[in-house]
Amino acid sequence: MKIKNFSFPLLQYYVNMAIRSLAVFCGSKNGNNPVFAQDAAILGKLMAQKGVRLIYGGGSAGLMGVIADTVMQHGGQVTGFIPKILLEWEVQHRGISELVICDDMHERKRKIYSVSDAAIILPGGFGTLDELFEIVTWNQLTIHDKEIYILNTGGFYNHLIAHIEMMKQENFLYEDAIKRITILDDPTALLPFIS
């Protein structure tokens, strides 16, 4: 595993490019429903088989660990970005292709966005929602134009999707940003986008 510190330009635009690297935002816990981990593993295997590099938060626990482990087990490439504070808690993944140390959470997110061609959101907690809404907001502000996928495993995001629809109906959302969000009920539904 290579560990290195480096910086990226704040903005990198990817227009009409094939997905070669995919940011995955998900929980550092597995959740109660075993289907969450099952879908994370299916997605990881698909990514490895299609040669799509996993870009994620660098953790070893929960769904983060499941997808990273699966990509590595199937011969794929994984780059993790982890802030120094989490190194102190020793939650970093020690078996991935590359681990990048960031100064803080904000730098971590900026770097993940910079090197990924698109993003997919799996079940998770507050941090996962923070990452989802920040990347959608960046789309809205034209900071980037990356596609965003929400993997709605077991209906986990049903209420969130309904709320987004309500925000749209009440005219709080910009159409261009919403058009970049694709809801997937199954990890294999991502295949047309990465093939």
C-alpha cells in the first residue's frame, strides 16, 4: 500500500468521460439489514471486473470496508482518502492499493471529488448524507458536472427520495442538478453507466 500526501487542483471538470474512477460514499457501519453489505460487495465486484477504480474515504469498517475489501479481492484498484484525525483512531484500511492522508474532512471530500469521474451513494449515516448533498450542491453551482447515483438498497433512501421530490415540486431545486441524480435499486443497474 502506498501512503502519500499530495494536492489536487480545487476544480476538475469531467465532461462526457467514461467512468474509470467512482467515488463511493457509504456508512462506516454495516447497518441492521444484511442486504446493505451484500449490495456493497456486489458493487465492489462489478467495479473490479469493469476496471473502475474505487475512490472512497479510506476506512476499514462497515460498508466502506466491505466495498474496499471486495474490490481488492477481485483484483481491482482502491484509493482511499483519510483525514489525520481518523488515523489517530486507527480506522484506516491497511490493505488497499493507495491511502492518501488529508489534513481534514473538507480536504478529504475535495480530493475525492477531484479524482472521481462520478459518485454513488450507498446506505450510511450523517457523513454519507453530508457527502451526497455537498456533491449535489457542487453540481448545482457548476463547480463540477459529475453524475451522481443513489443506490436505494432495500428502500433505504425512499423517504429521502420523496423529500427531494417535494423540494422539486415546491420549486426549491434547480433542474440541471436534479437531472444528474440517478436512483438505482440494484447495484447491477450501474452496469450500463460503467460498461
